[in-house]
Amino acid sequence: MLQQAPSTLRARVAGYVALTKPRIIELLLITTVPTQVVAAHGMPSGWLILETVLGGAFAAGGANAINMYVDRDIDAVMDRTKDRPLVTGLIKPRAALTFAIGLEVVAFFWLWGLVNLLSAVLGVAACLFYVFIYTLWLKRTSSHNIVIGGAAGAVPVLIGWSSVTNSLGWAPIVLFAVIFYWTPPHFWALAVKYKDDYASADVPMLPSVVSLRTTAIRILGYTIFLWALTLVFSPVAGMGHIYLGSAIVLGAVFTWLAAKLLQDPTTKRAMQVFSYSITYITLLFGAMAVDQLVRNAR
């Protein structure tokens, strides 16, 4: 029994970590730190970065855990989610909800005490939007679920900006729009692979309720608009040639892949779009940070 306890404890800890959806948190935080660099016109305090990143991780983790609590019934139906800790019984629903709410409380007071009140309010607001607008309402009722619900995933750029300036403005709003329009083509491309899963769970994710060609048309449309927004961000935020050149090239590749998907609407092409979408957002925000660091080092 004593030998089994550490293994059980590790499994339960891993289960609680899984509730927070670490991969999604990682993706959200990729957008936070470069936004801080742009807002500060250089590298902000290391402590501020750490405090903001941890606070944002707590807020996003809590929201994701609540999402798993609410969706445990459909997670049990879908192949890709049937091993989640609430489905397997590793974590009990009440314990998961308590954990999730606790993370949100910690996130709010952490950000309020160590960053500022605006960032704390934005973090909790994103959670409420994700839970009540996306998870409880749109996800099971509308094919526009990820379009509107994806707004929650765009809030980290607002938190990143407000952590430095304690205010918002046109630059962070345009950046919010960039993430808002990036989310549908990113998620729809992945959902193509799991459209049968969504259909079996009666979740009207776009690829499960319309043809792959129609999905590809939507992906291309959003990608083109996303590309335009990344170019608009350059003059609005006073970015330099490094960012602008990167936005042009990265957006061109994204648009080309989306166009190829429309020409050849297959799951393989869709997964190419999905894979590149992650590379795209990482390189775009990386270029954003490098642009500001180089310009302000001269």
C-alpha cells in the first residue's frame, strides 16, 4: 500500500493539472509576454512578467477546469476526450469544481495585489465569458460557438497590455481582434479531424454541421481578414520593419495554406492549416517582441 500511494498521488496531481488544459494555457501565454514588451516599448520588469504570466495561468486554468466540469457528459462520448480525469473518475466533479473556483479566486487576488485591478477584472471577466457564453450557451446550441466564444482566448493580450500601462487603447483592441479572428480558422481546422466526434456528442461545431468545402471557405475568409488586421496593427502600435515584414510573410503563408485547403478540402490539408496556425501565432508575436526590443536598443 505504501508503495502505491506515491503513484496514486502523482496520478491525482496529474489529473488536476490536466483539468487546467496546460497546452491551451501555454498558447495563451505566448501572446501575453510579447504584448507586454510592445506596451512597455522594451523589456518590462521580469517580476511583472512572472506575476502576470502566473496570474493569467491561474485564471485560464480555472476557466478550463470549469469547462471540463460542465462538459464531462459530452467528453465521455467523444473519443479524443474520453480519457479526461472527470470521465475516468480520477477526479470527482465536486473536487474539480472546487479546484476551478479556487484557481479563479487566487487569480483575481494575485493579479489585483501584484499587477493591478484592471488586469484582475479582465482575467475573471474572460473566465465568466468562457464559462457562461461559450461553454454553457453557445457550444451546444450554435455553429458560431467558437467564433463568439473565442473572444475569451483573446483577453490575455488585454491583460498583458494593462499589466504594463494600467489602461487600454486602440493598439490592444486591434491585437484583441487579431486573436479573435485567428481562433476560428485555427480551431475549425482541428475540428475537421474530429467532426464525427462532435456530431456524436451533438455539438454543432462548424465542420460537423456543414460540408468541408464550406468550412474551408470560412477558414479562408477569416484568414484573409486576420492578415489585414495584423497589418493594421503595425501603424496603430508604431511597429517597425521587423514586425511588418514578418506579418506580411507569415500571413501570406497562412492564406496560401487556407487557399490550398479550399482547392483540396481534405482532413490532411486541414491539419496542415491547424499545425501552421500555431506556428503562425508564435512567430507573429515573437516578431512583435523582437521588433520592439531591437528598435529600442538602438
